[in-house]
Amino acid sequence: MKRKADQVISQVVERVSEWEAIDTVTVLESGEDYYDPYFFFSLDLYCRGNVPAVSAREAAFEDTFAFESLTAGRKDRFVLNDIPIRLEYKDIDRFDRIILDATTDGDGPSRDSGTFMFYRLKNARVLVQHSDWLDRVRSDLKRLTDKFWRGVRLSAQARMEHNLSDLYAAVVREDDLFYLVSSAGFIQSLCSVLFAINRRFEPSARLLAEQVVELPTLPEPFGGRFESFLRAEGGLSPEQRYQVGELMARSVLAL
């Protein structure tokens, strides 16, 4: 299966490499194995200039299954030889501006974007590299400013406190849907705070539970409360889950 997946990736790279705008292509593999429902290959295509139109890209992958383009034509996804593929087209100039801000006491990412974009830049496997741009970016990511990390933390804390307040309201009103939405928003934003405190780039939501418990700086106790909050079957009542969430939030704010 690995050989088949490698062949598929090679086919995709061969086709996109022909496009003049492509400077760098990287890939992240999601899921633990090829039979994991989370599994797919996610390719970032860093571009200088305009990529081909959606119609031209679809023609380049006419032998794929279920081709669709999303987000104003900046993302494509399809299945090639039973392997799920996602392509995302990213403007190099935009990333240069973001990283310049993050390394020179500017604003860095917008309030709600977090650091996942940096996680991808740092950890993805390089497939195509027509310049030294990515090498320079990865070097820059080692010197993000204190102001940058403080801003990321404060933004995540604001979201965490807002979601915790919503969670309390949902418990009082016995609003099941809002309770689920608020619970998800709270635990994700709490994880974002912890990644910012540890000055680690935040992974995708699929990897949060695995990586957050491995961070070097965590409140005590964290693992047990985190597991209790996440447990669905035979777990805490909504009121108890809110109380655990409040304890976690207070302990994180104290770090």
C-alpha cells in the first residue's frame, strides 16, 4: 500500500510541477495508516503568481474520482487510485508578510488563525523545491518574537473564556446543541493556549488530543481532567463537565 501511495503522490507532483507559478510543494499525511478514516494526503502548493484556473486543474486530474474545488478555487480535493488527496494553493507573498510581522514585533497571524499554518511549514515533507524560500522560512520560524507568542496566547485565552461562558449558559438552559458547540470550542481554545505557552505550533484538530498531553509545561493535574472532559460514554454530567472545564481554565491561566 505504501508503494501505491508513493506512486500516487509522484503522479500528483509531476502534474503540478508543470505549472509556472509553483515554487514549493510539501505534504502532510493525516491518519495513522492507509485504513484509518482520518487518512489522506494534504499537499500545500506555495505559489508565485496565479495558478491555472479550476477548469484547467480539473482537466489535469481528469482521471481522478470526485474532483471538487473549494474556497474560491484555492483548494482542490479528489481521489486518485483510491488515495484521498487534498491540494491547497498558498500565496508566498502573503506568507512572507505574515512571517515578517511575527519576527519583527508586528501582528503576525490574524486573531483567529493561530499557528497551524506555521506547523505545516515546519513539519511537512518537501516534495518540490524550486528555490530556497522554504529553507529561509523554516529558519525564520525559530526566531518568532515574545510579542508574537504573547499575542497568540492572549487571543486563545479570550476565545477560551468566551467558550467557557457559553458552556455555562448552555448547561443552565439545558441547550444540548449549544452545549456541544461550546464544549468543542472551549477544549480546542484551551489547547491553543497551552501550545502558545509552550511556544509550540498547533497541529490540526485531529492531532490535538495526542500532542497536547505531551507538552512539557502543563498545569497539575491536567491529564485526568482532560480525559474526564473528553469522555462521552459513562462520563460526567453537563454540570460536572463545566466544573472540570472551569478548573482546567483556571489552572491554565495561572501558568
